[in-house]
Amino acid sequence: MRRYRRWMAALLAAAMAASISVFPGLALPAAEPFAEFHIGASDSDAPQRTLSIARYERNGENGFQLSGTEEQICKLNRVTGDANFFIQTAEEGVWVTVDYLTDVNGDGVYELLDGGSRPVWEVMDLQSDLVAPQAQNPVLTADQMYILSSELLVRHNQQAVQDRLPGGVHALEGAPEISAQTAFPLCVVTLHRTGSAGGQEQVFYLQIYEDVLVPFDIFPTDSYYDAVIFCLFRGYFTGTGGGQFSPDAPLTRAQLAQVLWTICGSPEAEPTTFSDVPEGTWYYQAISWCQQTKLISGQGANTFAPSSLLTREQMAAILYRYARYTGSSLRATANMSRFSDLDSVSSWAYNSMQWAATNWLIDISDGALLPKKTVTRAELAEALYAYDINLAFQSY
């Protein structure tokens, strides 16, 4: 136990020095945990997911045919591409395999191959490399730390994709000529223990992203994909839980205050005087700062109305004030007469809406300003992304 504690202390110290967090990987239940599995990554989460899995069995020397499909409920350990996976056991008889879940058809169903007496999974050797199954699989040395890198897993997952295409060493029946696999490799790491009491397993599902964890409800085909990824990477937004972003959820005044406060480095501010913003709420500091900097005004009767939904013209007015506060350009040259609903723009919002239209902070592709339309989380992300491209955010 002392040796394990020394190892974990050293691991945590190294991770903190590299700004990488360490957390225990979440596995499918084992009768009795017999090894430690920890993940070090700059970002990670572990939402519960249901994976659709198509199982393939050998139909000849190299080919594989579909044998059935199933649903697997698991804790999906999602990590950024800088992740390392730390494995240590306090006893002998433990060995590690890695399976690759691929989606060569691009249909959202992951292929998993059952090689029968000739396994398709790989085994981790004593140098923390991944090799083909052996007659006698390498057994981990007790109390020694082994490290699997995300780079190694990604590389081997990419090779598994190629192996499953027509002509590959593990060709799938009906596979397309070119893979449509997702950009986020999915692996299954299994820790096995053999002994007189029978074999036991700890199973970890790992999905590896690049610089940021992409929410499950954000897709590369979405018009706002790049904007959302930008905001997540910069830390302007977080998800809404369970690996979701909720792009169509309406935006509140408190949420926009929180985003602007975060962009500026979460500065200290004098306590707010708004009667409906109690101290201790998640938005208290942000609204205090927005009141102090005059970025967001109240709603009358000394109230802020934190839960009120934002309209496009309200968002434009707030971002216009923010541009003035940060010294960004206030250039506004858009020809407003071309918009079919110009008459519906409030007089106090005209300048800010012209400025927003000039810099593409709002979508005007249909020839309408839609000033009274409620802003969604995705639309704010698009506005912030356009602001960064056209007006160069200044962070404080």
C-alpha cells in the first residue's frame, strides 16, 4: 500500500506540473477490483452512454461476417488527445488487452471483431507497447506502473480501420472501399486476472478526442460546429452535463453575463445592488462585474431578471457595449434598408444591430434581422466566433 501511495503521489505531482488532471477510469463492474487504472488528461469526463455494437465473426481465413448486434451500456471515459493511461496491480496474474471499436460504415454502429481461437484484439507487453496475441500473454509485474499513451491507441485504432476495409487482413463483409469512421477513436481496454478462483475482468471504454471533448449533440455537419468547438476550447462555454451542449437551448441574461465575465478572466467586482441576484448564486460574481462595467443594465425596479431570455437585439446591444469596453472596432457599415423587418428593430438597438450585421455576429443570410427572436446557445457561440475572427477579442 505504501508503494502504491508513493506512486500515486508522484503521478499527481507530475500531472499538476503539466496542468493535466488525473482521475480513476470508470469501468464496467468487476466482482472485486484487482488493479488500479487512472487517466491523466487536460480534460475528461465519463458520461453513461449506450453504444450500438455490431459483432463480426470469422468467415474464412481473413474475412469477417456480421453475427449480430447488441446495445452496451457503459461509462464512456472521454479524454483529450494528451491523455495517458496508468495501470498498476498489487498482485501477479494480470494482463491487458485492447479491442478497437470502429465505424467504417459511418452509421453510428461500432464494429467489434470476435476472432475465436485467433483473437483480433491486441495485448499490452511489458514495455507498454501493443502487440499481437501470443501463446503466453505478457503478465504485468506487481507494483510496477505501466503507461498506455493515447497516441499509441489512436495509431493502432486507425490501423484497425484499414485492416477492416476490403483487402485488409480483417476485412468486413460489406465494408465500403473507403472508411467513413468518426474522427474520435473508441477503444476497449480490459484488465484480466487469472487464478484458481476463475478469471475476472475490469473493462474500460475509452474515447479519444483532440484538443477538446466534442459534445454528443454537436456534429461536424452542423453550421455552428466550428463556433462551438472554438468556445469550448477557449473555455467560454461548458457543456450542460452528460456530454451534451444543448445548442438549441435558449440563452438567459445570466448566462451571457457569465460568458463575458469568463472571457475577461473572471475579475473581482463590487457586490451587485440588484435585488433579484442573491449572493451565492452561480451568476452572482458575473452579474456584479457586468453591472460595475455597465455592460448589462437592469430591467427596472432595481432588478436584473437573470432568468429572462435574450433576444437578438439585446445580445447585439450587450456585445456592442463589450466592444466599446475592450476597445474593439465599432465600425457599422451594413445597409440596413435591405432587411425586410427593419421596422421591428427597437430604436435603442439600431446602432448595435447595424454593427452586428456588419461583422456577421448575427445570421442575416435570409435578409431578415429577426431582432425579437430568442438567442440560443449555439447562436451565441457563433457570435463569439465571428467576433474573434472579425474584431479580435482582447482577453483581460
